[in-house]
Amino acid sequence: MTRFYLVRHGQTDWNQEKRMQGQHETDLTPLGERQAIALGERLEDVDFDLVFSSPQRRAMKTTQLILGKRDLPVIPDNALKEILMGDWQGILIEDLMEKYPEEIDLFWHHPEQYKREGCETYDEVRKRAGQFMEKTAAENPGKTILVVTHGALLKTLYTYFKYQPISEIAHAVHPLSTAIAVVEKRDGIWNVMSWNDTEHLAQLEEESSVSDSANTI
């Protein structure tokens, strides 16, 4: 059995502004940093054998804050990057809804049909993320692994773990900032033990503002 703690990065400026991020580089807000620190405190008794992160700046910073003083190397992996959004990156979601109503509807509600030039499809994201999870689990039996990544990728992985079609991404819960999912690969089967766990955020005074990043990519 291999156990994974999958984490979405902390809140960013563009999460607050409700802009599409995709693979564009953005930074954590002060709240995002506090979220990551709070998660690190919650996970301080978990003995991680390995740590992987998306190489994107917001994910790497989140990882560093979670680890704190732990002497663990962080392994960046391109398979953990957010979905590539092309020319939508940096655009306000409300503007996308006005300019591309049909395409944005497919992106959110019919992911199996979503396809744009210069962008990744959900199927492409699931293939790279699924391959990463399978390879990492196979090479590390009995280990506990931290993985820090992004919202759309995690939603996509949820359907992979549940053996569901791509269309079910539309119904998967989009993880909040620094939400934890615990997933195990046991006897060749993926099991989701918990999803979108944000108990560590209860201590933050600004907890009510966390939801503003729930549906930004």
C-alpha cells in the first residue's frame, strides 16, 4: 500500500481576482501563505518519505511552507502542472463567460467535449497525472508521499481514482486552497480516504474568504 497526501496550493492573487491561471506563474497572497503554514502545522506528525510538487511557483511555495524546517527534498514534476489554458490565462472568468459562453460552459459543465487550440484537454491532463500516480505508487510501496498541485488537476484525478468517465469531472468537488485529499493504492486499487479536507483553516480569522478561490483554475 502507498499513501498519498494530495494538496492544492494556497490562495493566490489571481484566485482572489477570479482570473484563469492555468500554467501562468502567480504568487500566494498573505492568506495563502498562512493557509500553507497552518497545513504544515497540521501535518507535522505525518512522516513523509517523499515530497513531489508542481514546478509552478504557487505550488512550490506552498510546499516549502508546509515542510517548514523539515529536511526533505522537494521533487518538481511537470506532470503535476495545472491544465494549460492558453490565451485564457490571465483573463477574468466573468469576461470569458461573456466572450466565450459556449466554450466556457463546456469547460465547466461538459469536460468530455471541451477542446481549444493551444490548450490541454481534460483527457490529456488525466493521462499525465494518472501516469505520474501509477509510476510513483509502483516505485514506492509502503511509503507515505506528499504531492502539492492544482485544482483542475485534482478534480481530474478524482475521477481517475473513482474509475469514472471524464464527464464526471463536472460533478467532482473542486478543492479549496490547501485542501487535503488522502488517497491510497492498495492491492492494485485506488481508494479515496478523504477529499477537500480544510479542517486546518478553521483557525484562520479570514476563513470566510477561502471560498472565493474555490472555482478558479
